[in-house]
Amino acid sequence: MAEETFDLIIIGAGPGGYVAAIRAAQLGMKVAVVEKRESMGGVCLNEGCIPSKALLDSSELFHLAKEKFSGHGIEIAPPVLNLPKMMARKEDVVKKLTDGVAFLFKKNKVTTFPGVARLQGARADGVHQVEVTGANGSQTVLGKKICLATGSEAVELPFLKFDGNLVASAREALSFDRVPEHLMVVGGGYIGLELGSVWRRLGAEVTVVEMLPRLIAGSDQQVADALLRSLKKQGIRFLLGAKLAKAEIRGEQVVAVVESEGESQELTCDKVLVAVGRRPLTAELGIEALGIAVDRGRIIVDQDYQTNVAGIYAIGDLIAGPMLAHKAMEEGVVFAERLVGQKSIVEYEFVPGVCYTWPEVASVGKTEEALKEEGVEYRVGRFNFQGNGRARCMDETEGFVKILADAKNGRLLGVHIIGPRASDLISEAVTAMTFGGSAEDIALTFHSHPTLSEAVKEAALDVDKRAIHA
């Protein structure tokens, strides 16, 4: 009997990989997925996007019960944290979603191979070979094309290696068995601020050490400044423009030396979260032996996501661009569609970014700083949530919507939001910008009253200084 040959083998079942597999199957391909985890969904579903948002929502409810219920006329005894139950809920959310991906694979007739994949090159007939090593040994899976979608991993500090206990990556910081007394977060980006917020709400002292003089590099400066003020009010301590010079473990504590402006200080903590970045996860794939070209760790691909080796493709965190799940998912769809001749594209200039602190931060397009540097003439519209009726009802008036529009034709250049449910509000801006919309288009569009989305409309009106409620 002839060996089974798949039209497409996808290595990695994270957001990029599983979406590519499902779309390719929908388009009539015979698809196999190789995944080393026991569950589908990759970092995002198992130890990133989903569990972190589950804990963010749970910890926010705990904070609201402690600090804000009484203001709504709800009198309760001080809430008591049941951390094991909170963690169990998080795991249940994760399991339901990862099981959902497995169900979608079955529904779309995607074959899965559990184990670690390694590229073995193509046979004389051009069919690619992938060695899959799992619990029951090794086997070779054959495919006409291969898509690499193995994602990324957290970067370690050379003098402070992850130990799964005192020194944690995001994976471990999502599963602490107790609330740290003092959590030091190294890195002021999305991951560090989100997980720092979780543990601060639950009672930890939190100190964030960031080398840059600001938070969330690349974001709008006004938004970053507003977020800093908000998180400080929540009790998070920040050391900006600071470098973690050295650290050592002493018993059950980490003693760190932080340098800033020529001075140093010593910090003692019982947990350290290192969130200084992520790098493509390619070590086990064997790409070097096949001569697959990379640039600073990222695999180089063309517009079809094909590498310099015919029949081998890559998407998601392995290639250039922001390491975001929704970017990888969109690439998964476009990759599969281009395989069958469709002219789909990913419009990278409209990839939104979100930081799920509270208030949330969300943005798309250019920042004001970038427009100034590029010499682009623009107008600014801004509206504070203090003037929004729904935000008042929610008692969530912190933050604002900021719209940047072309000075000549009003076309949207960038939208930046800090405030309640910014992660949901940004979608309107992404849609408008994708279709070449203007601030006027948003300003003339119905927005239900009372809703948070009215703040977006008011900011659009303010571009021409026509805001009603400002």
C-alpha cells in the first residue's frame, strides 16, 4: 500500500497553524498538523492570550468587589480570594477552547500527529518529509507542501535564567500557587503590564523595571503617559529608564540590583517575571540543514509566505511583524488562499495592538510621534470618557479616544484609545481605516446611545472641532 501523502503539513497548532489548517481543508486540501503539545491552540490558548485574559477578568472582578461595589450601593463583606478556584476557572476556560480547536480539526477532516517535528528535506519526487517524534517513537509524514507555524518563546536574561519558581516567564506567572509578596516585573510591555496588573489586584506589591523612559514602546506617547498615571494610582511602582544590572537567588528570594541615571538600588522580591520579549521558536525544526534563510532569527518569506526552499512556508511569530495572535491568524487564512491561487493579502498597516490592563489600551495606524517624524500634516480629534454617558454609568471615566486624520482629506491615519473596553472599540477604527475611511465617515455614522462607542464618534467630530459633548 502506497504511503499517505498530504497536500499540506502544518507544524504547530497555534493561532496561525490551526487557522491555516482549517482554511486549507475548507479549500479542499488534505491537511495534517503536527503539534508537540497535548492540547491544541499553541501559546495563545494554553499559556498566553486566553489564560491571561481569564485571570485579568477574574482579578478585575475581585478588585471591583473590594473597591467599587459600595459606590454602586452594593454593601458586602470584604471579599476573600480563593486563588485555587480562580486558577481552576482559568484552566476550564483554556480547556474548553483548546478542545474546541480539536473539534474543528475533526469537523474539517484535519489529521493530527502528536510529537516534535523535524524537517528531513524533499525526496527526488519533490515530496517533503517530516520526522515526527512522539511518545510512541518516530514516524515520517509526507507532504507536498509544509507550513512552519511553531510560534515563539520567552527570552531569558543571561544572568537570571527561568527556573519555573522564583524566576518566571509568562507561563509560570499565570499559574503561581500563591500571591507573591513582592513581584518584580522586568519589561514594561503588554505582557509585563497585564500580568503585573493581575497580581497587583490580588494583593501583591509590584515593581516594573523598564529600560526605556516610557511604557509600551511604539505606542502613542499621550496614551502611554495616561496609562502610567493610571497604573501608578493602582499601586504599581515603576522604575523607568532603568536597567536590571544583576540578580542572584538567596534562599527563597531574588536580590536584584537596578541601575538608573548612574545610581543603583537593591530590590528584594519573592518572584520575578521576565517579560523582555519573545523570539521565534525554530530550534527543533532543522531549518539550518535545509538552508532556510533567516534575518535576525526571523524566517524570510515572499508574498506567498514561501521561504527560499521551494514548498516550505512560514507564518506568524516566525516571520517579520508584530508577534500577535490575530496577525498570525490572518496570515494563516491568506497563506492557504494564496496556495490555491487567490490573491488574498494581509494589510499589515492596519494590525491593531491591545494592552489588556484596566483601563485598556488599543491602537491602530500611525502615532502622532511617527507622523511628526515623517512630516505628515494631520489634525487631531480627542474625546475624554468623562463626557461619555455610558462611561459615567459604569463609573469608568478614565481615558480618552484620540483620532489622527490627514489634514487635507480627513483620511484616518491613526486611532488610539485608552479607556473601558478599548479592545472592542478599536475594531470600528480598523474597519474604517481598512476601507480608506475618513474621520468624517465615523462622525456621520450612527452610534447607539448610550454606548462607549459614542466616544469614538465624538473624537471624529472633534477632528473638525465639532464635538457636541466636549
